[in-house]
Amino acid sequence: MHKRSRPILFAVFFFLVVFPAAAQQAPASSAFTILLTNDDGYDAPGLKALIEAFRTLGDLYVSAPAVEQSGKGHSILTTRDPIFVQERKQPDGKTWYAVEGPPATCVRLAVEALLPQRPDIVISGINRGHNLGLASVYLSGTLGAAREAAIVGIPAIAVSMDGNRDADYAATAAYIRQLVEQLRTMKRLQPGLFLTVNAPAGERKGVMLTRLSAKPSQEKFEPRTSPRGRLYFWSAYRPADDQEEGTDITAFQRGYITITPMVLDVTDAKSFEALRKLETRVAAAAPK
């Protein structure tokens, strides 16, 4: 064979055989990337249900608390605290993470340091127990994780559910996948999207878009005495009750999955004019 033909044959072999095979093995950089987290912990059944539902939708990653972090709200680890991370290798070669910290930290650490690419969406849940009304805004670690994603410009959904049955977790996870696909079709997976979704246990009557109930939760503190004579208090917490039309609590109590759009800016724009007289201005110094 002529010597000059060998490079030509090698080039043909490379582009017809080697290059297509390599392209099939290499992950697509444009793949839809999903980050899952929660506040019930890495091994919680709600997170496992989301993993099964979203495994085939795109590049899936998990960064969740190593142990339960319920009720941590939007707490984060500061520069005074080390963040220990447990790597969990997956069969497909990816690395998922169990983080020794609260949910919001799990999200921010994943986005800034752990993941190979920025996620297209963050889903937090499925929380065991609903997160309805005003109290969920500051108490829920599930919402805190989603809010942290929204703060850095990533669409986020917080998911909570009554009950603890595997069938209910699977049904809720399947609905959340359907919701994400609907939002993608609508081109609504944009920075600023922050939803909290609550699903009743058992049969659901449908889906309702709701506003957050402003009714406060009820909390009493029972005084007690320790065996060594020290005074302490035990919280007797009761969730808020609301019968007002259009709120998340009312729709949920009637058997509907609720979707409540949330915002980050909590400025009270209505009070601006009423409080405008509080403003002062320092007079500019006269030119010399």
C-alpha cells in the first residue's frame, strides 16, 4: 500500500468509527441539569422518590443534609464553621453529596463548588409533612433550600406532602416531574421562579394555584421543671387554620395539590408614600 494513503485511511477511520463512539459516551454540555435536596436527610423516602422520578429527565445530582435538618429554615453555615461533605459515588460515575449542614448550605455549596455545571432547576423535598401558610416561610428548611437557589438565579421548587406512605411519595414525585415538564414547555424555568407545592395524602381532587395564608400558627409554651430543678419550656405547636378562599391552607384542606408562587423581595411598597416623610437629605457643601 502506498505510504501517503495511510494518513487518509486513519482519518476516515477516526471520523467514521472513533469520533461517533466518543460523542455517544461524552455527556452533552447542554443536558438538562437537576439538583435535588431536602431537609429530611439524604436517605429520606421523599428524596428517594424524587430521584426515581427524575432519573431519566436529565443530568441528576443530589446535595442533601447527611442527617435530618427539619425546621432549620434558611439557616446557613458561616465562615466560622467547616462544611464536611460525604461523597456518594453513583453507578453512572457521578458523585452525589451528603453534606453536614442545613439545606440552604447544601444548595449553595453544590452550586458554587460541587457540581460540574450550574443546575437548570433545584427541587427541594419531598418533605414529610406539609409546609403551608406564613409559618413555612421562616420555619421550613425545605423552603429555605429552594429560596437559596432562587437567590442565585436558579428556578426552584419546594415540595411538601402529608403522610408517609411510599405510594403517596411516588405519586407526588410523578406530579412534580409533570409540573417541571409543563414549566419547560411554557418556558417558565427562568431566574425568579420560586414555587412551593403541597400535596395531600391519598386521593387528590386536582391542582390549585393559591396565595400564601397569612394566618399565624398557634404556639403555646408549657413550663416544666427538670429533675435537677431547672425551669424549661416545651413548645406545643399547632399549625394555622384558615377558611379563606384562595389560600393554600383552604385548598389543601379540601384535597387539592397547591402551587404557591413566591417572591424574594419582601419590601412593603404600599408603605413607601406613607413613610416618605421619614427621609432626610444632607445638604451639599457650598463650593469654596
